[in-house]
Amino acid sequence: MEPKYGEWEDLPVRWLPGEAWAFIDGAWKRVDSSDVGNNGAELDKSSFEAAFGRLIALPAIAFQDNRLAVDVLLLLARMPRRGSSRGKDRHFT
């Protein structure tokens, strides 16, 4: 799931449940995701860019926990189930 675009306390934010980042004084800073979720406004990408312009990229650590969880779920979904003949003799590539 991609982080949503939004506005919170007149600041640009990127948000998912459990994690939020606001652009404060020229840098992305992690902020309270509950506060952003309850008090912020979701924007579509074009409205976000029209309101705030193009901003620097989020830090590499942003939303890594969410990406890891999705990767693990995708991997588990692709694995053959115990007792299933599906995937017998298959190897990771």
C-alpha cells in the first residue's frame, strides 16, 4: 500500500496507519500518525503537488515497515501450501 498524500496543520504529509511524515522546515520528519489520521486532510497527488510544489524525496527509512510487511505477505502467498502438490520440485529463482 502506498502512503497517502495529505495536509496536516498546514503542512504537507505522507501517511499510512501507524506511520506519518510531515515536511517541516525543509525536511521530512516523522510525526504522530494518529494525529495526522484524525486531524489531517487526504489529498490526491495532483492537489498535493499544486498546494505544496515538488518536495524532496522521503527519507529511505520512511514506510519501510509497511513495505516489509507487504513483501512478506506476497512471499507467503506464493509459497506452496503444506500437503499441496503445487510447486513440488520448484526452487527459488
